[in-house]
Amino acid sequence: MKRLFWQILFALLPLCAAAQTIQSPSGQLTLTFSLDGTRPQYALTYKGRDVILPSHLGLELARDKHASRGMEETDLIDGFAIEKTETSTFDETWQPVWGETRDIRNHYNELAVTLRQAGAGERILVLRFRLYDDGLGFRYEFPSQPDLNYFLIQDERTEFRMTGDHTAWWLPGDYDTQEQQTQESRLSEIRARFHDAVNWGNSSVAVFSPTGVQTALQMRTADGLYINLHEAACVDYATMHLELVDPQTTALTTRLQGASNAYTPPPAPARAPLPPPFTFVSHLTPDATGLKGAMQTPCRSPWRTVIVSDDARDMLSSNLILNLNEPCALDDVSWIHPTKYCGVWWEMIVGKSAWNYTDELPSVQLGLDTPPDFRLAAFDFRRTTPNGRHAANNEKVRRYIDFAARNGLQQVLVEGWNVGWEDWANRWKRDVFDFQTPYPDFDLQGLNDYAHSKGVRLMMHHETSSSTQNYERYLEDAYALMNRYGYDAVKSGYVGDIIPRGDHHYSQSMNNHYLHCVQQAARHHIMVNAHEATRPTGLCRTYPNLVGNESARGTEYEAFGGNRPDHTCILPFTRLQGGPMDYTPGILETQLSTWSDNTSWVRTTVCGQLALYLTMYSPLQMAADLPEHYERPDLAPAFQFIRDVPCDWDDSRYLEAEPADYITVARRQKGSDNWFVGSKCDENGHQTTLKLDFLQPGRTYDATIYTDAPDAHYQHNPKAYNVTRKTVRCGQTLKLTSAPGGGFAVSIIAR
Amino acid sequence: MKRLFWQILFALLPLCAAAQTIQSPSGQLTLTFSLDGTRPQYALTYKGRDVILPSHLGLELARDKHASRGMEETDLIDGFAIEKTETSTFDETWQPVWGETRDIRNHYNELAVTLRQAGAGERILVLRFRLYDDGLGFRYEFPSQPDLNYFLIQDERTEFRMTGDHTAWWLPGDYDTQEQQTQESRLSEIRARFHDAVNWGNSSVAVFSPTGVQTALQMRTADGLYINLHEAACVDYATMHLELVDPQTTALTTRLQGASNAYTPPPAPARAPLPPPFTFVSHLTPDATGLKGAMQTPCRSPWRTVIVSDDARDMLSSNLILNLNEPCALDDVSWIHPTKYCGVWWEMIVGKSAWNYTDELPSVQLGLDTPPDFRLAAFDFRRTTPNGRHAANNEKVRRYIDFAARNGLQQVLVEGWNVGWEDWANRWKRDVFDFQTPYPDFDLQGLNDYAHSKGVRLMMHHETSSSTQNYERYLEDAYALMNRYGYDAVKSGYVGDIIPRGDHHYSQSMNNHYLHCVQQAARHHIMVNAHEATRPTGLCRTYPNLVGNESARGTEYEAFGGNRPDHTCILPFTRLQGGPMDYTPGILETQLSTWSDNTSWVRTTVCGQLALYLTMYSPLQMAADLPEHYERPDLAPAFQFIRDVPCDWDDSRYLEAEPADYITVARRQKGSDNWFVGSKCDENGHQTTLKLDFLQPGRTYDATIYTDAPDAHYQHNPKAYNVTRKTVRCGQTLKLTSAPGGGFAVSIIAR
């Protein structure tokens, strides 16, 4: 018996020690899994070049006072042996409800490693790797098992060990905001740049480490490899940040001194040796108690993703994150549709008009005097003096509806329609909105009737002020109201600090909240476009009614001091990896001082704005400027492109791309042979040789070409542009020049 | 001009310096308000004897990161001058929907002091005192004002300066539980007794100071004054604890060392000098961030209450806390009714049967596989093996319905009817119950139909497991289901740690949650009986559908090692001050080992149990023992009293009372001339001379007298009792003996 034991042990030893390797379908990526002693680790190569050096995987668990009753506290860091490994191949082509292409191929080789950790109880952990030709996804899976039913995550300790001091486009890691301007630097420069990156005037700063960064993180190696780190399918789990171990790092998760509003997590014990410099270690967003997650088996982490290529265009055409998400969970998707819209919005952002109805109240308590029937909004605004600046009024909304109807825009967003805007932000008000009661000058029934009579819908707006407790209480009534009046899309917002107090925008519970809203909305056939919510992770595949998010620095910042000209040449590499952004482009009057007291100005040319409808893919596209600007003789020709450009596609070709420099993409309109091409460049301008080899051979097309004038410049001459028309055919070439901060847009209509 | 200034100043000086005094309507209480320098203070006397020595009033405010935008941080502690004072008188008699008496007189003299605090901005604070013949209520009022629109409370610093080292009946101050056994000690002994008081085996310990105690706090002075400190109308404000300054106190709000699960608040700066020993200072329950409240003016604190008398019976007949609450907020109260009920409950508490349906699952995820339609409980329990111990099954519930119908009990509570009990507690499970889906052996429609056919209703049970986020998501559906099937009362529960994590049972947000549920229930015509919720503060006057709470150590602890025999002689002085308790009396088979493996036993005699239906006033009274016990020949005669005793009254007379010793009360049945008398005593037994002078003169009554047998004893001989019948008239006297841990009960039926 004893001899048999040793025989089995030695038979198993090679299995334990040997590295497990899989290759991507084309063979150009190789994933290696092994044990470093008893710690799991993985490595990734691309065409024989290292992408991720051997990096550890694991989680620190938290001690819970209920531990003796089944809550575990032994870390899932080491002490592992390989129980078994399984490999498989998957290949399917699926059709998204909306997207950049009609078909998406999901083709990967998979390695599933089952690990056993001996200890007080025996525990099983599965590491699942999916290797695509464009990258890697892997996740932790926690099967149902006797000795691991519930656990609390102190932090996830997934390492991404870089091969060198790469160039990175990064945002400071923050638990509550992702609206910073992207920083471009070497990894070794993050620490020195961090303070400036954080000190950008937003009060919601909640940073955790002077080398903490957000995902999706885009990098470029010295030898021309592009690497993107992000996550897919973040469901009921905290959003992941990355903490860089650089030469000065002495411990993980240090508190950042001097950031006055910084959240102070308890310092994590350095239970594992510090990984080598230029290693990223995952850092999850905590809840109010500093914990990162409460888990019940069976469960799993989101996928951790590494997209890699030596061609930057592959970063943008990758479907890896969508593919790692679950298929569509909705039986009926007939009610989901890409949408172009305008809205009563930009004039408030710029400061010309207001969301609130009155200025005479120091503060508003909706329903202060309403115990009997428990209505939040019994406060009667008709008794107050209007400030005369309230934009969401009947007359203005009707003008927007008329404008939308005339120009083929399907919906009109109206912000500030509902009571509560007098003191909605940063007051720790729980009962801030009821999502039910319009201001006296907004005729809910009449305006919807008017819109419908014109073939237009109103788009709902739910600013929650981050009081999620309040929003969830009203959610069912709010969606039912939308159904009653004929709204089918809602822009929601999460400005300010989370209520319940102490929670963060990207925590497990908040991520659950956002998805809860999307799921409940689906029951009501409502499309959701959530602003200030967690950065997306491809969940729009599973819930295609999640048609958009903000979750990054949008066009609004052009009114708050401006976005750098290269901003929109970075976002598709970073923020857009997880899903579409409601960037709200189309500001053709770039000088705000021409019509308001706002001295900020848009850091693009007019053609740069047009290009965004193509380079910033979204099924939801706003024509964000004022109708009166679009109708101005100098801008109306450019607006024609916004009228013409669709937002639903059968095919997309990324023709040129370099992070923070330029992006050129051609897209074929859904169900047609019409193509639209957009190109956006940074402050240096760009020359494009546009080869029309994507057109159908033998067919004739009418092209309308919107280009920056030769002397155009995003600062000095932003509104100089030319519109030229010509007949084009497959194989022809167009030489197009983008001005500094500019771009071009081309519509190519099949005859 | 300068001279005029000094003239005005000197004219105002007397106003500032002079004490403001009011007396109670009878003149026996005197309230004095004055400024101690610039700090407000108050003092209270009763019949010329000091009750509260001069004590400061004020609040510490927290610094908020949004302070520059209107959040204030200057404490409301000092720097005050008197702006004006107003006195008034109020006298009304009102009728509660249910209560101990048909009429309640609300008669007080009021002093409202408007204080002005100069500083960065000028701020107004109103202190309102209402002086009754049975005590004092006062509160802070924060009017709407330009320089104080929003503020965060670091802590309230209301002082109650005692005149000496009183005897107190206290519970350790705790943010999450109030189910401890009451301690009786001198104030000076609290610190030494604290550790033992806390170390009682409940994992939810969240204490904050070794001299922290809960309210209602009952005290007795050396010279025979009874003083009770509590609060009234706690709405959208944190529950108040009291921290005793004793001779060892060096700072307020110290962390208790050595209590392993203790919450760790940041130590509060000692901004004000420490008050003298034997002063209680208010200490509010924090949220997850350690803050005590987020306020928006106009707003107000709850009333702080001081009930005082030299006769302990006045403590029990006082309506001061109800009077300080707002009148009924419900237009229609016709659907609210006192209720006697039985239920499928005690056998699970004792451990004989189970709430859960199956034992074969290590953990349960309701709706694990249900993205498509988002139903939480798609998990099919029909596929699991029943454990055979599930009590809430069709057969048993039908037997309880039959029993209720036979014995005049209006409702049958059924716990464990709904899926999720397999792993419901202490797991940090957010999605723990759906309040919708019955276990396979509970026929929701059929059992309700059966009950209704017998003139009985089922009583709903909603254990939330303190996952309030989950409960609020299901609340509307859960109440709608009750309406659909004909339930009109719900027992809700808040066992375990609050989700959102880090929050506490008695925080501002949780207090808002409990009231939100009561308000929403009222819309559905549902009565609420919330267990483990905040201790009540008289809100049942405003929302009479709040028919009960637990919020103290109930009968269930008789199965967990027992309640001390004096326990129920204390609760009416403490817990019941704020509202009725669902104590669930009526355990006539006091030896649990006779029918289960539970070796605990009830620390009263049978007659002691009967007495509780009178001494523990509640409009909701359970007959908590098993039907088969009530039907046993030895216990059925005693059960007759439970059948007979009503739970709705026109009048109540407290005949004898001494905290922790004995309570005797006579009550007249609603709309009749029948009287019921109950007396409960501690472990020492008690002799009562019951004068029947409350009966109508000249009328003849049939009395049935349930007394302990001469050799009865709560431990050695608990089930020995006699039932005697006699004819009685007004003016007669009955001499009745209560055994140690016993009592008596008398029904006096008018001919």
C-alpha cells in the first residue's frame, strides 16, 4: 500500500512540475501555465516575443467574524497542486444585435487548470484561459465545494509582469471617477506624474496608490508591440484597477499621501513577496468597509484580458472582450435599435441655461410636507418664481422635436425635466429626485404626444445624483412612467458621491446596481445609457439594451477647459474596449464664447467633430450642438454629414491607427453598400492615403468628402472646411489632409 | 450712535444672562434654560428636587469635502446668543387607533429658545422644550437659513447630568443589537460590568465605549425618584445611545479594547471640556463611514425624553413619548386591528424542526441560472431532497389554521414558507430571499384559501437577513403578493449584519429604511411587526400600522439559555416606553426537554406566562406555544385565559410597579366593561392585595383567577397553578400570591 502511494506520487510529479502550454488558433500566441513552487503563474508570448513574463495568480481573502461558520480566510495565493488540466477548442460566429460588424467570430483554444489547495480544508480553484489570435482572457472560477462556500476578498493579486518600461496611456486609478485626461508616459514615469494627473479639479478623487492606474490600459513596447490590459464580463464583482510595482515600490496598496480626498484603505499586509518592477498587480475597488467582494460559490471572477498585436489597428478591431461575455440573455431584442438623437443639454453644460426651475430656494426638500400619501414631490414648484433659465420648457422642447423630425434624428433627450435640480449635487441628499414629477413648464403628456406625432420619441433622463438607494426605490415606477408615455431609452447619471455613504462607483455592490437597472429596464423594453457608471466590460453582448455608457471624459469637458486634441485618438484604444461611449460629438460651433459667457473652446476642427461619428463607435450618437448652430449657413453643410451618417453597421475596417496620433476607419452601413469613412488626428495633423479597395468592385459610388481647409487648425481656425463631391470606384485612392486637431469624413453612397 | 449701541447691549444683557423657566401644567416639574457663557444648557426639577443638573446641549459637525459649497463644519456647540424665547401651552385629548387607553391627554407647557451663532455665517438653532407633568421632551430644530442648508453630524452632544450614582437598568450600547440581558447596577459600576454584559454570545456585537448604554434607560435615585431617558419620533436620524462620563472617563467615544468584533469609530476630538462624572452624553449610531447623520434644513432631531416621578407606576402609564410624536398620518385606519395569533415558529426556535427545506445543498444561489427572465428563485427546490424537518408544510399549517379557528386566534404566522433558508444568515448574501417563492410543500394559494374559509388569515413572514438592498428591491412585489393572497400583516426580521456592508441596524439610513417599509406597507393596507429593527420611539402614533416590534430580548431566548425571571418586570420600564413589543408569550410547557432535545427552560411559571398578556402591552399578542401543548389536559385550563384575554383596551390602571421586581396592571376591554388583571414578579415572588375599586360600582362580575399553586416555582415547579372562579364587585379585595418567577392573571367579566 505504501509502495503504491509512492508510485502514484511519482507518476503525478511530472504533471505538477511541467508547464502547460496552449497556442492560439493561428499559433501566433502562446500561453504557458505552471506552478512557481505552489503558486500558480502564467506567461504569454506573441510571435515568439514575450508579452507577459511569468506572473502569479491568486487572491487574498479577508478574515470575517463569521469565519468559524464557513467563511474562509486562508488566502488563495499558494499551497496549490495541479489536480487536472483540460484543453479544448471553440469556434463559432455570432451576430450582435448591434455592433461594428454583422458577424463576430469567437475562436479560441482553452486551457482549464484545476488546482487543489490543501490546508484546514481542501479547496478547489479553476483557472480558465482562453487564447485568441488577438489576445488572452483568463479568469478564476470557484466551484461549489464543501470547504469554500462563502468568502470575502481582501484583494485580488493577479500579476501582469511587463517586459520593460513601456509607453502607457493611463488614467490614475480612482474608485469614483474616470473623467481625467489620459496621461502618456513610460511606466517608470507614472509615479512622478501621478500627482498632476490626480489634481484636476474634480472633488470625487478617491485614489489609492501613486502608481495605481485604470483599465483599459493601452501600452506600446519599445519594439512596437501593442498591449492592452482590461477585463470582460464584470458581473457582481468589483472593478479592477492595476497597481504598478516600480523600483520605488516598497509595499502594495500604500495610501497616497497628500491627496486630500483620498480614500484610506487599511494597508494590506505584504503576505506575498513583492513582484519585480514593471509588474502590474490587480487592485479591486472596495466597499465602505474596505473589502473588495463577498462571494458565494459557485462563482467566478471577470475575465482578465490581454489584447496584443504588432499592428495598432488590431487593438481597435479586436472583439476579444465581447467574445468573452455570455451570449445575449434577452429572448426578444426587436425593441432595441441604434439611435441618433439631439437634446436639451449642451446649452446647460455651457452654462447658458439651467437644469433647475427656480433660484429662490436655498434648498429643496421634495415631499417635506407629505406624510399622508408618501409622495416625494408634493412640493409645488408652481408656487415658486421661475428663474427664466430653465431649458426643459415646453417651447424649447417642441423646437428640438421639430428639429429632430426635420433632420432624421429619432430621439430628443431632455435633461432637467423633473423636479429636484435646485440642489441635486454634493449635498448627501438621499431623497434627491423622484423621476416622476415634471417641472411646471414641462408638459409630460403633451410633449410626448407632440413628439410622437412627428415620428420622434423623447429620451428619458434619470440623474440619480449617485443616491442609488433612492433610485432603486423609484426604479419600477420610473420605468413604468416611461412605458406609459412612450419613452424607450434612458440616459442615467451618477454624479457625486455614492449613497449609501462610503461606497464607491466601481465597487461590487455598485456594479451590481448598474446591471440590476439594465436588467429591470430590459423587462420594460428600455434601452440604457448610463453616465458616470463603471467603465464597461462588454456586457452589452449579454444585455444589448445597454446601448451606451459615458464612463470617461466626454465632450462636456470641452466646455470645462477642453479635451486635448489627441483625446479621441486615445479613447478607442482604452475606454471603448469594453463598449460604446456616449461621447456626444458634433459641436460645430467650437467657440463657446460666440454664444455664451463660457470662454472654453472645443479642441477640434469641425471636420474633427464629424469624424468622431465613425472613429468613436456607438449605436447611440448625439448631434450635441444647438439646432440653431446646425442651421447656420456656415455650418449647415457640415451638419449634412451628421444627418447622413448612420449608427448601425455591417462591416468596419480600421485603415490607420496609432494611439494618441490618428485613427481612420471605414464602415459599411447596415443592410446597404454605402460606406462612411472617418479619420481623426491629434494636434500634429495627419496625411491619409485612403485606398478605396473596400468598395464593391465594378460599382459606382457618389462620395461627399468633408475635409479641413488647408489653413484649418483646432485653435486658430477650427471652422474652416471644404465639402467636395466626386464619383469613386473600388481601387481608387484619395489623398486627404487632416489639420492639427482635425480630421475628415467621407460618405460613399452606392448608386 | 455709539451710545445707542451700548444702550441696546445693556438692554439685551438680562435676556442673555437670565435663565428661562417654565413649569409643567401642575407645577411639579420645572425646566430651566440658560446660557453657560455661550453654551446652551438646561436643567430639570421635580417637586423641587433636582432631576437633571445643568447640562449642555449641542452637536459636533463633521468636516465634509464639499464644505466650501455649503456644507458647514463649525460645531453647534457654543458661540450662541439668545435671539428670542417663546412660551406656549397645549392641551388636547386624542384617541389612538389602538392603545392602552381610549383617550390620551397631551398637555404641556412649551418653551422655544431661538439661538443665534455668529461666525463665518450666522446660524439659527431652535431648542424646543415641552414640559409635561410626567416629564420633559426637547429637541433641536434647524430652520431653513442661508448659512445652514446641509450639514453632517459628527455626533450629538446632549448631556444628561445626573444628581448622583443612581441605580440603572441598562443594556450595553451597541450599534446592532439590543437582545442582551438587562444589567442592574449603580452608574459607577457600569464600567466594571460592561465586559460581562457584552460577552453574551451574539456575534453582532458593535459596542463603542465601556460606559455606553442604550435607551430607554430606567434609573432610580437613592431617594426614590424614577427617571427614564429615551427619545421620541426618531425619523431620518440615527438612534441615540448614551455614554456615561464616570470618574475614569478621559475622553468621549473611546474605543473599547478587547471586544473583538467592536466597531472602531475614529476617536472624536475632545472639543468641549468633559462634563462632570455621572453625566450621560448622547452618542448616535454611525453609518459605514463613521458619520452620524446627513441633514438638510429645515429639519430637527428626535425628541430627547426624561420621564420622571416618585411613583414607579407613573413610568408605565406615561404617554409622554406617544404625545411627542406627530398625529396619525394615515387617512384610513379601518384596516388596522389588534390581533391575537399563533404560528409555526416555536418548534423551529427550540430546534425540533427547521425553516429550511433541504439539507443537501452546501449553499443555495436563488436564480443562479436565470439571466433570461431575471427571476431570483428559478432554482427548483423540487429537485432537492427534503430534510423532513421543514415545519412550514401544508399539513402542519392546516393544523395551525384549525387550531386558530377553534380558539379565536385571528392569524397564523408561518416562518420558513419561502425559499432561501438553507444558508440565510451570516453569509453576506445580498440576494438571500425573494419573498415570493414558496417551498414545494407550501401551497400559497391553497393554504390562504383554507385559512379564509375558516375565518382566519395567514400572517406573512419576511426575514430580510438584514440585506436591505435586496429587501427594498422586492418590497413592492412582496407587498403586492400579500394583497393578492389576502395577508394583512407581516412579521419582518433583520437578523445578521446589514447589507450594504458597514452600515448598522440603528443608523440614520436604516432608521429610514424601517420607516420606508412601514410607509409602503400602509399604501398596501399592511400592518408591520419588525424584529431586530431599531427600538421604537412612539412612531406607532403616526403610523399605527406599525403594530409591533421586537427590538429586545424576546421569549425566543428562553430556548437559548433563558431569560432572567425579572426580565419581563424590566422591559415595560425600558423597551416598551417607545412602543409595543412582540414578546411572543404563552409558553405553557416550560420544560423544552419534555418534547425536544433542547435543555433550556422557561424562567417563569405558567401563570407568569399568562400575566404577560397584560403586563407586556401589545396590540399584537402571540400564543406562542405548540397547539398540542395548549390542548393538553394539564395546560388547557390555563390556555383558556389566553383564549379569553383581548388585546385592545379602553382603559389601563397600573396598580403596582417596581423595576425588576413586579408589575400589576388592570385593563378594561375595548367597548366593554370586562376587566383583565395581570401581575408578574421576579425570582422573589410577590404578594398582591388587589383592590377591585376600578370596577363599576353596583355591578356584578364573574372573575376567573389564575394563580400559582402555593408550591409553584419558576424552576422547581413551574406548571403548578390553580384556577378559581368567584363573583366579585367593586370595592372588594383579592389577596393573591405570586410564586418566585410567577404571577397571576384574572379575567373579570361583567354580567
